[in-house]
Amino acid sequence: MGTNDGSLSGDPAVAAQLVKDFFDNYRHWTEQVSHIVDKSIEINKQVSSFHERLLLLSFGTIGISVSALLTLASKFASNPSAKHVFTYYVAPSWVLLLLSAMMCRNVMVSTIEANRRMVEDVTRKILSYNLTQVRRSLLQMSKAFSGTMTVDSVTKDAATVFAESVSKTDSHLEQIQKESESSQLSSVSKVSRWQSRLSVFFMQAALVLLAIAAIKFFLAT
């Protein structure tokens, strides 16, 4: 309960238990955040792996189709419909496959960036918690000890030494807070999610076009 001079009063045992409960809950929250970040990174790894395979499939499909056309070029050289099939089916499919590969690459880069930001954010949270615990211990020691102590061959008042240590800890905490405010924690962006969907759609459309082209070439022989 507050007094008229702005100081606090109350049962010291209850106050100590409340402070302990607060830090226990905060530690538990930090652990949960770390666990969630680990799971998020694992999911992002699966997303990146999927798009990596899709990218390789796009380039592989282009390579196979080019090889097939070069092998059959002599057969279709005199066929007037071959140019039509190539222009309206094969060439557009290659363009779609290249677009799909580019979008897969963008999604992979975005996923890596999201993982980096999540790791940096949880690192700041854990460091902030540890520094807060250190500050709490320094304040307790400043009240528990008196007299002088030697630090780096210099004799100083114990209260002054602890006060300087608390001040340094506060500076670190303030710096971490500034970094946390300036950093934007994000998962894969909306643009990347759309690119992910389009990359799959373009791949499917390209395969359909190549299948139609193969059928037309087969019928033309």
C-alpha cells in the first residue's frame, strides 16, 4: 500500500514471493517463446526445402524438354505444325517454369531472412532476461555488503562498485530495448506467400502445356 511520501510498505515476505513469482513467470514465458521460435524455424525449413525441390524440378523439366526437342528436331523440321506447337505450347511452358524457379528462389531467401530475425529476437529476449536477473542480484548485494573492496587493484566503496555495475547493466538493457524496437520480427511476408502459390500454379500450367505439346508432336509423326 502506498504512503503519502511515495514510498511503498507491506509484508517483506509477501513482496519477495511476488517478485520471485514474477521472474519465474517471465522465465517460463521466455522458454515458451524459444520453443515457439524453434518450431517456426522448423516449419520454415520445410517450406524452403519444398521450394528448393520445386526450383530443381523447374530447371530439370526445361533441360529434359530441350534435350527432347533437339533429338526430334530433324523429324519436325519439315512439319509446319511443329513451329505452331513450339510457339504456343513449348515456349510459354519454359517461361512459366523460369518464373516458377525465380519465385521459389525469392521464397527461399525470404524464409532464411525470417529465420534470422526470429533467432535475433529470441536472443535479445533471453539476454534481456539474464541481464535483468544480474541487475537484481547486484541490487541485492549492494544492500547486503558494506565497506570497501579491491577491483583491478583499485580500492573502492562496495556500494559504488555495485552502483557502477548496475548502471552498466542498465545501459546494456537500454541498448537491447532499442534494438528490439527497431527490429521487425516477421515470418514469410504476404508477397512471398503469393509467390509460393504462383510458383506451384506456374509449374502445373507449364507441365500441362508440355503434355499438350508432346501429344501434338506425337500425333504429327
